[in-house]
Amino acid sequence: MTHHDAILIGAGHNSLVAAAYLAKAGKKVIVLERRDLPGGTLAGEDFEDTAFDPVWPGGQLRPDIVKDLKLTPPRAAERTSFTSLLGQNDSLTLAPDSSKAGEAIARFSQRDAARWPEFVRFIETCARILDTAYHTRMPRLPKHFNLAEGYGLLELGLELRLAGRKDMLHFIRALPMTVQELLDEYFESDALKGALASLAIHGQTLGPWSAGTGYTFIHNWLNRGGLSHPQTQAGDLAATLAAAAKKFGAEIRTGSEVTRILVDNYACKGVILASGEELHARAVLSGVDPKRTLLGLVGAASLPPEFIWKVQSIKMRGSVAKIHLFTDGSHGLPHGTLVVAPTTKYLEQAYDAAKYGEISARPYLEATTCGRVVSIHFQSAPYDLKDATWNLKRGALEALAINALAEHAPNLKSSIKKQKSITPLDLESIYGLTEGDLNHGQLLLDQFLFMRPMPGWSNHKTPIDHLYLCGSGVHGGGGVSGAAGRNAAQVAKANAL
């Protein structure tokens, strides 16, 4: 048996952030990853010797994490344009520069162009408030309120007040709204509203007419720092975080699958690996999603019955697939973040298919390019198919994605040399994402802030003493930011280390 201060399960970006914080504090830390490379869904891969990001097209960490961990990414994130492909050789390109975006919008609506700067200002304000909320460790509401844990709510309240009465009320009002309603209050152009609404449903099994997509719009805007993905060199962020954790003294072991979390009398003692090796620690932090951690690695026999029901009730519902195309470079797609989202009605119909266990015939697509590789994010492609299996539907999925994107890029099909796809089932089996959910649990109104991952357990703790959750399924998680890992490390350090 080997003893450590902290064991991290999984080497995703949140686990690596938590490991770096704990190792920096002088703790003996080990990170255990079942795959052969660290980084989780941010780990870069090769396609015909061309590096690309298989799941997330780049990402960025919260600025305070970059500062705390003294991170120096090898290449600064590039802020690119966000282009909606409208068909008939038409498109709407929203540049990061607000004035240039306004010029593009004016072609569709002068009124919308005039309102664009105010809309951006308001969403930036909302993102800043939400960032403060994610920086705040949520107390265990509605019961077991701890004043020490709830102190951070004062900072959140101050941020709300500093936003001004008008913006504060509009922010609170925007969270439960549908993104359709939110956009209708600002704009009249269907093309603009469709492009913006795609951000709200990205990675979610929701449509733009679903309640709470006002919140997911702000959440995704915050994580990206705007509309487009902050594209970096493939695998940079994962490699940078792994290097930082090692620099502070953490050990990272790949090819080391955890099969069981050791529990004795409601206290976590360590883990057992697939090899049979047993490791003990004062604290265990799991970057795996809550369902897999608690029902799979801990097991129902070691948990209270009421808590088991709460875990089983966490909504996963993944409906995202990825298709990667290796081309000869003549695909004709512009650089940046590209979406096929012509109207909000189109997006809602793409979501409708998922409700009935079907793959969208007219999907919402988001495409990014990395040299000769074109990566396509496909929605909706539900994890649970009604009348087929993903092994049978892989070819159909790839054809749908390529045909839909080729309508806007005539040279695409002839440029393709090889292709590979990642179905929701692959996301589960390869990356450990239960039901293929990129966010370890849907970002819904009953699964956010103090209700994430479930009411009463929003402070990273579990009924098992010294076992903490640090992945995307907890408060601050969803997408790429590192906030969940940072907050969990602080809780573990304060309570067990």
C-alpha cells in the first residue's frame, strides 16, 4: 500500500488544476488516469500526423487560476471570428471587434446593428457576475448552511450590487428565460438570432425555446470569452496543466484505472486500481462525473438510500457527436468558429429529434479548422437511440454531418482523405463521460449553482468523509474553465489536508 495526502481520479483539466493547487501547497499528490495520456477531453490527438483536439476545440482557464499556478501557455489563445453559414453563398460573420460585427449585422438589420454594442455590454456584465458565482464555493443549501462556506456569497452579492440595479435585475431575470425570449428583446433578424442562440444550446440537450437557455448562453459566453472558441495549438492546455502539476511536485500516472474507492464506516481511505494495487490517502478527489464516481466507484452499499436516489436523478442526456475530417487542405472553409444555425426554428427542430431518440436529419453544426483537419460538432445525436445502436449508425452520422456542411463548402467532399467519428457511446467508453454528457450533467435550472450536482451537496463534499468531487459535474463546472478543480482543492485543503 502506498500513502499520499491526496489522490486525484482522472487527469482531466479540473483534476490537473486541483492537483497543481494541492501540490503547490506542499501536499503529496498523485493523479491516476486510465488512458495513456493526461488531459481528458482536452488531450490532443494525431490524425495522419496532424495534431487536433478531438472533443473541445481549445479552451481557456479562469485568469486567477493562470495567475495562481504561474501558467505560461506556449501559445496565447487566438480570438477568431464567429461565422454563421446561411446558405446560397451567404453568411454572417461576427468579428471580435464590436464595430466590425456591427457592420456585418447592418446588412441584415440596421436596428440590430445599433443595438449590438449594448447587448455585448450587458452579456459581458452577466458573464462577470456568473464568474464571481463560480468563484464562490456554494454552501449546502437549503440545509446544513455553514457561515464559513457561505462567506463567498457576500462577494457575489457585492458584484451584483456593483452591476447596478438595472443590470442586476436583468441578469437575474435572464437566467430562467429562453434564449429566444432574451434575443427577441434585442434583435429582429432571424439570421442573427439563430447564430447567437446556437451558443446557448452548444453541448446541451436543449432547444432555444427551452427554459434556462438564457443561463446557458451566458455560461458558454463566459467560458469562451465571447462567441468563438479561443483556439490554441492542439493539446496545449492539457500539456500546460500537466507540466504545472508536475512542477509543483504532483505525480501523474497514466494507464492506471481506478476500479474502486475504498470506504470504511463512511470514510474514504484510498483507491484500488485495476491491477489490484491499493493506494491510501488522507483525501480522494474525483474528476469523474458524479454518477460514475458515486454509483460506480463507491457503490450503493456504502451510501445512504436517500442520497442514492438523488444521484440516480442527475440528468445526463448527452446528445453530441464529433466528426473529424482529414483533408488535402482545399476544403474551402474559413478560419474561425463556423455554425450551421440559420434560424432559431432550425435549431429547435434539430433538438426535436433528440426527444424521440433520433439523429437530427438537419443538425446544428459547429465546425472549426486546424490545418488540414476539419472538426464538426454535431447536435442532436442522442446517446439513447430509439430503434438502432451507435455501431450501426456511425456511417449515417458521418454522412449527415458531411452533407450538411458541404452545402456551404462545395469543395469539402472532394478534399476529404480520411474521416473518424466520436459518437455519444464513444464519449462514454473512451473518455468516461456517462451517457456521453460533455458537462458531466446537464446545465439545467434544477442542476446549477447550489443545486449542482444535486440539492444539498453543492460544496464538493459527499456523504463519505474525505471524498470530494472536482469534475465538471459540480458547481463551477461545465465546459472548460478549471473553476471546479480550483474550488474543490480549496475545500479539500480546508477540511482534510
